[in-house]
Amino acid sequence: MNAPSSPAPSANIVTVDLGDRAYDIHVASGLLQQAAQYLAPYARAGRLLIITDDQVSQHVLLAVANSLNGAGLSHEVFILPHGEGAKSWAQLERMTDWLLEHHVERADHIIALGGGVVGDITGFAAHIVKRGCHFVQIPTSLLAQVDSSVGGKTAINSGAGKNLVGAFHQPSLVLIDPDVLRSLPPRQLAAGFAEVVKYGLIDDAEFFDYCERNCAAFFAGDKDTQTQTIIHSVRSKARIVAADEKELSGTRALLNLGHTFGHALEAETGFSDKLLHGEAVAVGMALAFRYSARIGLCSMAEADRVATLLRSAKLPTNLQEAGAVASGQTLTAHMLHDKKMSGGTLPFLLARAIGQTFLSHDVELNDVAAFLDQEAGLLG
């Protein structure tokens, strides 16, 4: 795949086509400094309520606040602790209480300024407070920009597992500024790149080729490469969401590639910074391809190619690198809490080749456990 051509002035707007609930995703350098012109129509009585976290508030909030102040828009800010642990009942209660104290109304648009955690919990709060109000996504991590800010999946975690309490609630607008990537630690940037690679793996082998050729430029901070990579990823996500908003046909389920393995690894590491979500997805995708090779669906050469690209992005590709060496039985026990479980069976995303992922309903968890024992070096 050749690098996508430079966009025309309007080509950095991607629409998620959901009929009367359609919304636009704007991708533009310097967009945070221009936030007011996009957010003004959503400011009831000239005020906005912003949800962010204690890291984003230090690095990104000021640009948005200055833009709002310059346009005469007032704003109130609620600050979450950073990290996956913030997607909890306790923080949801704090947030909804704060929104009600600030007299949120159903016509209001809550602004989610942050990474995937902020977007997920803010979207869920917007869904339930006053029986539903609106929200706008301003994703500040690569993972949120290319994946979680688009598509309306909102959730918090529970003791039983990740994202098990949530709802589909689409945003009204998504604003993506690639410049914010400069503030990300390298580990966070790599974690987001795992979700970029996913679009190539599921149904776009040419985009996987592009990622291979441009990985070095992306991580070197080449602005055009980063912007075009984000736009292509967002278009892929928007296309899939429009075709299957609530995962009823199975098309959207392809976006879960690597997540069944990945969520089990996150559970094993305590949903902590020991293993970031994108890192868990990277290991999960590598495992999905190696398992597919094990059962004869694809070649080991394809699986090795996947792992090579992920490693070039400094992402983990096995249990040892993930810090999650555990028995197959332990890891598959985590999978039993997966929200995709249906009728006592768990569908798995497997692959016939790069760009040829499919949903399998006949995978035996005992066989997966044996595979994971082998991966962990627990078999002789």
C-alpha cells in the first residue's frame, strides 16, 4: 500500500454513518488550540463540563482551556486518577455526583479529554446520568485516537473482569490532534500502535504492509506518517462500526482480535500499569496468530511476521515479555468472564493469513490452555 495521499482540506473529516446519529471525527494538527470553534455549539449557556485525568490535566488541558477562555466559554473540570484502576464503580460514583452537583442537564455535552480510560468512563457516565446526556471525545493517547474514542463502546471494570459493565453510547463529535502524540511516553505510543496494526491484521493486508514500511518513521515522529496512519485507522473503525454498530452480525467482533487473550493477561497482571491495554492486545494478537498456526489455519511465517512488526514497535509478543507467565488453566479461567461468552462457549478471533481474520465458534478452551502452557514453557 502506498502512503495515503495528502488530504484535501475536508479529507481529514471522517463520518461514522449511523443515520440520524451520525457524527464526525476531525483529525487535524493544532486542533486542541482551536477547540473552542468546534465545542462552542455544544456549550449550553456558554459552559462546558470537562472530564480528564491527573496526567492529561498537566500536559494537555491548558491548550483546551486557553482556547475556551479566548472564546468566552466557561468550563468546570473533574480530574480522575490516571490508569485502568480509574474505571471503577467508586470513580463512576464520584463523577456522576460531581456532574449532578454542577447541574448537568440532558441537553449537555460532557467533554472527555484523555485516553481510553477517560473516554470509556465518561461515555458511560453520560449514558446513565439523567437517563442519558451527550458527550464529546477528545482523545489524547494514540490508542484512544485510533480505537476507543470511535464507536460508542463505554464501560467500567468490575471485580469479575474488564469492561463488563457498560453500554453503547455514541459520542456527538470526536476531535483528534496528532500533535498531542509528542507528549506521550514512548511506551504509551507503542501501546496505541498495537491497535493500528490490528486494522491491517483483520482485513487490510496492504495497510499491514504500510505499517511495516513506515514503523520507523512513525516512531521517529514524522508528522505526515502519524497523521495519515491515524486517518486510515479511523476510517477503518468507522466503516466497521457503521456496518455493525452493536456486534450483531459479527463484523464488529473482528475488532476484538487479540482481546480475548489480552484481557486474560490484563486480569492476571491486576489491570495495572504492569501491562498496558495496548501491550496486552499486542501479545494477544501474536498469540492468536501462533495459535492459528498451531491448528493449521495459517503459516508460522505469517505469525512470525506479525511478531516481528510488533517487536519493532517495542511491544511484547509473549507471556514472558508481558510479565504474565501463568498456567493455561489460570489464563483460560480469566476468559470465562469474557463478555463475548455465549451459551457457555467463547468465540475466538483466528486468522488464515494477515488480513484474513475470522470469528471461530468451535475452539476448545482445553486446547487453548495446552497452547498457553506451551507458550509459558510449562510443558516438557
